[in-house]
Amino acid sequence: MSEWPADWDERKRGKDCPMCAEGRPDDNGFGLRVFAGRFADGYLQRRDVGQRGYTVAVWRGRHVADPMELSDDEATGYFGEVIRIARALESHFHPIKMNFDILGNSVPHLHTHIVPRYLDDGSPMQPARLMRGEVIDERRLPEDVVTADAAALRALLR
């Protein structure tokens, strides 16, 4: 049985937070930034999880682990930008459904996984395979595909 790390409370308060430390890069290694907002950055992920267009929106204010820590104005701004990113994903990829997952169990910094769902994605009527822990390999989409999708999304998000 696993346990929460001994320094979990410190991590929730921002200790060694990788999302705070990275700043606001155009490429964070995991994905390419397609949106730079006042409250969030959107990163189109390189990882092939079976849902093309998988994007992570990262809160870019002070360190916050959970959305309840946001003021009403911050929450409105953050979730407005998450929806803006999702609408661009929907317009470009044409999924049948969008999933929004806010976890933070391994990196306690507010971020939202935006997961387009498709008829043939292998998880009908269930959470995406990634969110069920079934995608464990690190396969990546071809870089030219990610780069082209990122350019199209940036154009939609201007």
C-alpha cells in the first residue's frame, strides 16, 4: 500500500513545485504552449495517450494546489481560460466529448487535464484510459504532428 509523502503538506504549499519553477516556457518538455493567458497556460501534450489533442492548462498565479484556494475573480478567470482552450480543441479536433480532470495528486499545483474523447478511443462511457491509469508507456506523437496541431490551436486562440 502506498502512502502520501511525509512532506505532502509542504508540497501543497509549494515546496519544490516543478510547475512554479518552470516559469512560463513555450515548451515545457511535456508539451508546446498553445495559450498564454492571464491565469493559465495551455500545453498541447506530446504524449500519445490515445486522445489526440490532450492538453494541460496550468494555473500561472501564486502557488495554488486546489481551486478552492482561488478568489472568485481568479476562479472565474482560470476556468474561463480553461474553457477557451477546450473550445479551440473542440474546433480543431472535433471530439464527441471533452473531459476535464483536476487531480494534483502527484504534482500539487492547480492544473486541468483537458482530454478530447473520440468514438474510437477505447473507453466508451468511461473516463479516458489515461485517467484510469491504463496508459503507462511514454509513447509520443510525431513531433511534426504536434507542431502542426499547436500552430493551428494558437491561431484559434489568438
